[in-house]
Amino acid sequence: MKDHVYMEFSQAGTNKFWEATLDGRKFKVHWGKIGTKGQSQTRTFRTEEEALRKFETMARSKVRKGYVEIVEESDADEDEEE
């Protein structure tokens, strides 16, 4: 199961990032314009399942809006080993 995702959106002069991290019941989102500090928000859910659902729903929403997942080389290596 994935617990971290980093995406970028570059279109029509807009360059944004969106990053999400899942840690048990905690779900942290970090977003903003590429090259800036951006903003972040952390939410704690009642259950890990609720947090996971929110993580997956938001990630799918970003993909539908045109965001592209950026996979670091070390992350790609780990996925291949599984």
C-alpha cells in the first residue's frame, strides 16, 4: 500500500505541486506553486480506514484534474522489489 504521493500540474503557465502523506490515522497534505514553500494541513481521522479513503479519493481527484505523479528513483526501485 502506498502511503506517500507527490504530483505536479503544469499547464497554461501554471506550475503547481500536491503532496500527500498517510501515517496511520493522520493525513498530511502539502500544496502550492512549484518553487515556493506552499501550504500544509494535517487531519486526524477516527480510523485508519477513513484516512486511507480520503488519501485515495484526493489522489484520484488530482489525477482527474490533470496532475501527474512524480516518482523518485528510490521509490520506483522499492516498487519493483515488491
